[in-house]
Amino acid sequence: MSQQTPTGGDWNTGPAPGNAPLRGDSGSGGTVFAAVLLLVSGILAICQGIAAIAEDDVYARIGNYVFEFDLTAWGWIHLILGLIVVLIGWGLFRDMNSARVAGIAVAGLSMIANFIWLPYQPWWSITIIAIDVFVIWALCSSWSRATA
């Protein structure tokens, strides 16, 4: 039973401002932008991983670098990360809120992996890092407060 206001309305009109749970805007421009970027960068990471696994001489390391791994290991890292990124991008198209959180986390992991990948493909790594920054921005900025 709710209390009546002096004018006859309800006092309990919903959650207080700022207390509503966060939710993603279904089909908002930011979410679609992030989903497309995740799908494209994931597919390209899969291709990058396959190329590194198939032929060790596809990529040449530029100078000495602190983070040295075998090129085949890098191929597997990019292949697995690319598959996960594609799945999360697909989840964003299906409007899954868990995909939004996972997208932010995986974009952060992708930034770290591409930073470490810099000696093999410097321009490509910088490009993917920039794309990951846009993904994180788009996913964080398209969240809104639920009204009900």
C-alpha cells in the first residue's frame, strides 16, 4: 500500500535518481560502433595469429625488446584473443550486458597484447591500440541509468 500525495498521486514513483542500475542502450550508436570494431579487430587478430602460427618468418622482430616470446606462441595468443573478441562483439549485437563488461576487459587485454607485439608490427599494433581505446570509450559512454 503506497501513501497518497495531497494532490492524489503516489509518493513511490520509482527508484531515486542515481540509484537505478546501469544498463546498455539497446542498439545505441556507441554499442553498435564498439561491436563492429570488436568484430573487425577480432577477425584481423585471428588472421594475424594464423599467419604467425603457420610461418615463423612472416614477421620480423625490429631490434631487441624486453618482452620476447616465440612467434608461434604469439600466434596462439592472437588467435585465442581474436576468437574471444569476435564472440564478445557478437554478444554486443545480441544486446548482452555481460558482453559490454567483457568487451571493456578484453579491449584492455588486447591493448596490452598489442603493446607487447610492437616489435613485430609497430604500426599495426598502434592502430589496434587506438581501436581498443575507441571500443572502451564507446562501451563506457553508451551506458545509461535504467528508468524502471
